[in-house]
Amino acid sequence: MRAPIVAAIAVLSALGGPVPAAAAEPALRTDQFRVVYEAPKNGAHQQLYDDLKSRRVLEKFREFLSFIRLPRILTLKLAGCDGDDNAWYEPEDLTVTVCYEYLEEVQSIAPKSVTPAGVTPESAMLGPLLEVFLHEIGHALFDQLRIPLLGHEEDAADQFAAFVLLHLNRETVRDAMAGVAWMYGQEAKDAKISQSSLANVHGLAGQRFYNTLCLAYGAEPEIFKDLIERKLLPEARAEGCEDEYRQVAYAVKTLMGRYVDLSARDQVLAKGWVGGKLRRKTTTDSQPR
């Protein structure tokens, strides 16, 4: 087979015809996220749709993510999913979809008032909203940027989401991580260990609860020291949490560092807008839900 190929190249060269080159990779650019709010199919989601759209939640999230350099545009979409409380990344059309049903479920398990651990109804919504988009964006980055993974992709997406959340401003990082942990904690209460749950590519809700707490404590032990004081995080696990966080941070920096525009990142994080603009208004300045 080699001789005919060499002969063909020689003929093309003699005739002055160019030898086809491999297709060039698309250039990496910042601000490669676009957002879409699809009108809900279920009328029960209309208020949720109106609230998120009027607050321009996705637009502000897009601004926050603008420092990530991607080869192609990635669309972030809120949509009705015919009763399926789900979220996913679709590689064929480069879209991350989060269902209104998923956010409705998050709202339904949020506390009605501030918990003894300091989880507010607002943080119980804010944290999972950010986390689910970041989790699916993690899948998108692994795909678009061809990031090598050792271990389950779902665990890597969880770690990516937590790592980004832990770089929010001091007030917001506490609220966001508390909200995510609350969601997993509530899901774990009703979870039943079965063959299907053990075989699922996602970790058990209880495992994801402790993984969230551990990364939070490992990254910011002063902010999250009450996790130890309140015995929410077992000391045996807590001893290794700083190393767990360092492992994640090293992986993200090594595998994804070149896809971050450092100047743009510093400008975005300096604004501190996430803490003040993504959270839901309190009952003193908004209509009852």
C-alpha cells in the first residue's frame, strides 16, 4: 500500500498540485458561551422562567465564564423536559441543557427558613443552580479540549464544578457550597441502595455530600471549620481533605491551565458580581414564591 501512496504524492508534486494538509484546529477564544431561555412547556414553570430571565441569571453566568478559552461556541440552555428533572451536555450541537424540572425539584427540597448550619432558602437554590451548569460544562470542556481523565468522568465533573465554586468570593463560596451540600444531603436521606444505584455512573448522593464538604474544607479550612465543630465531616476524612483539594487543583491547573485567559479571569473575579447578583432576592424585596 505504501508504494501507490508515494507515487501519488510524487505525481501531485510534479504537476505542481499541493498535498492536502491536515485540517487546522479552531483558534481558542474567550467569551465562547451563549445562552438560551426556552419558554417552559409546563405552565407551573412560568414563574421560575420569568424570575431567572428577568434577573438575567444566564447572562451573568456567561460573563463569569468568559475567561475560559474554547475552540467552539457552547450554548447554555434552560428548557422544559417533559417531566424529566435532568441536565446534560450534548456534544453533537455543543449545548448544555438544564431542565426547569430539575430546578423545580431543587426548590422543593430547599429549607423554608435558615437552618442551624446556616443554609438559607436562597443558598439552597443558588448553589445547585451554579453546580449543575458547571458540572455539565465540565463534561463539555473534557470533550472540546480533549482532557484526559483517569477515573469516572462524572466524578471529574463534580470536582471541576466544586473547584470553580471554591473560587467565588468569600461570602458566596460559603453559600454556594452549603447549598450544594444541602441538596445532596436531602437526596441521601431518601436514597435506597440498590443494584441500579450502585451501578450508576454517578456517585451515591451520600458520597457526593461528603466529597463536597471535603473539598470545601480542604480549600478553605477557616471558612468551613464549623464542618468539623458540628461533626458534619468526620475527622478521619477531614485529615486528608487538604490533599484531596490539592490533587484536584493540580489536575485542573496542569490539564486546563492553558485554556484560561489569566488577565480576563482576574478582571472577572475582581468584580465579585456572583455574590451580589446571582442570588435570589430575599422575602423583604420580592414577591412570595
